[in-house]
Amino acid sequence: MNNRFEEPISVSEYIQFLNELLGRIQVKLIGEVVQLKIHQPSGHVYFTLKDKEGAVINCVIWKYNYRMCGVSLTEGMTVIISGGADIYPVRGTLTFKANTVELVGAGALKKAYDELKAKLQKEGLFDNKRPIPDYPQKIGVITSLYGGTVIHDFTSNLGKFGFKIKAINAKVEGVEAVKELLSAINQFKKEDIDVLVVIRGGGSLESLIAFDNEILVREIANFPVPVIAGIGHHKDVTLVSLAADATESTPSAAAYFLNKSWENAIHKVNSYNSEIINSFTYALQKTNKRIELSLDFIIRNFNNIFEEYTRIEVKIKGLLMKIQSQIINNQNNLESLKIKILRDFIENLDHQKRIIINFDQIIHYNNPEKQLKMGYSISRINGKIIKDINQVKVDDNIDIQILNGIIKSKIKKIKK
């Protein structure tokens, strides 16, 4: 559309033309906040900005941008806002659409800092500190990688412990700092890291305002892995530093902190090595001393040992000779005893032979058959030899054995 209009145009076309021009103009305005209103439920913030001359302009900042600023607006507060204006066609009103809001003056910044700090402390956001893992290797770093020495100071002070560093660039000062810091945090949530390090150099309270942003502070407190903050600060520690699991005053100090567990491990290993070597040396010296004492004892007592050995040897030889002599004597005695036993046995055998012959003669002379041959007989009653007259009575049947048979008889008369 040309800047000169030869033909009439509509109001809408004209407002569109003005908005195109206004859209090319981005400025910063400073003034006092009046007629503040936070719309519910959208959360958009509407206010009027008034300067010292009394000029006013209607302003709005959308909810997302307002949260990113980390500022709680109140009426009477002097602020710097950045953005651009446009005209609302339906009403024909001019509204300045702010993208950022900054507090003006150390007093306002300090007040906002103290109020947010008290709020977060009451929630206990600064209380739950996680231990930094021992021997970390995968390190995520968020800082400005350009135009400064921060990243160099950090990496040059890391020990040679195999650290794997991944750094994401983000502005650490200015109106865009919070957005870029949050973007870097979200990227690292997807990365496999052991610890996150947020670092920047020192500065004034105004230059560090991004690190007092409520959203950023909460993201640091709730990050999946422990966070180390190495943010140079003014007399007040940034709220990000308070929310981190460990806080160091400079990027170099943050690097030293990461070195600590590795250096302690090396110290322990060296200490263990020294202890092992000392223990081994002591044991070796003690063993050598024992060997030396044993050798000295043997040398000093060799003659006594040899004499004792000789004495024992002579004694043993004497005992062996005595035992041998006793064996020979016992052999001789055994032979004599054997001859005596044999002689006694023969004599006893002859004696027994004579006894047997006598018995045989007795048996021969007393053989019943021989008596029967001589005319004698044997009387029995009921199979028993009759030796007494009282064994029988009249009418008893008896058997009378003679040499060649048995006579059956019946007693008719008994004569005593």
C-alpha cells in the first residue's frame, strides 16, 4: 500500500496500514505502572504506563511473557517495558503490547527478590538438596559460549578424569536470558548426563535478574539430576544458586568441585599403595630378622647339638647291643626249654601208656563174657541186674543170661 492515498479507503484499511507501520517499530518505554489489572482466568496483565509529564499509554503483556519476566507488577512501580504498539480496530484504541518487563532501580529489584525468596523458602524449595554423585563424567553445561572467558575458565580447571562435556549456549543477561536458559534446561532433560552445571561471571543485581526468575528457579529445583550453580554474584546470592544442589562462587570453583571426588579417589589409592608397601616391607624385615635369629641360634648351639647327638647315638648303640644279647640268650633258653618240654612229654606219654595197659588188663579180667564162659550167669528183672535178694519176690519173672542164651524163669521160692 502506498503512503499517499488518491482514493478514499476504509477505516479498517487505514488501521491495517497503521498497524503495519507500528509493527516495524520495537521500542523500550519507561514509566510508572497505574490501573493494573490481571485478567482471570486468562492470566493476561493489563495496565497503564504513565511518565513524568503525565502522558499515558494502555499496555498489555500476555500471561506467558509475564511469567517469563519473573516480575510481580504492582501499581506505583517504575518499570521498563519492551515491545510494540498496535490499534484495536473495533474500538480504535492504541495498545502497547509488552514482551518483557524490567524493574527500575536497585530498591525495586531488591524488594522483588526478597518477596520471591520468602515465598520459595516457605514452600521449602531450597531445602531438599541432592548429593552430587561421586566420580561424575557426563557433564551438562549451560552458559554463554561467546564473548567471554566463562566456559574457558570452567573447562581449563577440570582435571584429566575423562569428563565428557556437552555445553548449550544461552544468554545469561538481558530480557531474552530467561527464555534461552529455560530452552537449554528442556534440551538437557532429554540428555543422559550425571550432573548439570549452570555458570556465568559476576555482575550487579540488575545483570543477574534472570537468575531470580521464579520459573527458572523451580526448573532448577526440580531438574532430574543434581545441579551445580557457579554464578558470580553480588552480596545477595541468586535464587537459582539457592535452589541448586550445590553452589560455587565462580565457574572455576564449580570445576574444582567436580574434581574433588576424583582427587579423593586418587589420594585413597595412593594411600592404600603406601600402606600395602609399608606392610609388605615390615613383614619382610620381620621375616628376615627371624631367619637371622634362627641361623645365629644354630651357629651358637651347633657344638652342643652335635655333642647331644653323639651322646644319644652312643646310648642307642648300647641299647641295640643289649637287645641283641637278650635276643641271643632268649634263643638259647628257648632251645633248652624246647628240649625239656619234649623230654617231659615223652616221659608223660610212656606213663600214660602203662596206665592204659593196666586198664586193659583190668577190663580183660573183668569182662562179663569171660565170667560167663567160666559157668557164671547174670540174672535180670525188668532189664536190671539183680544184685540184692530184696529186688525180687515170689512169682516174679526173671531172665537168666548164660554164655549162649537167656533162660526165662519164674520164682517159686526165695531162700535168704
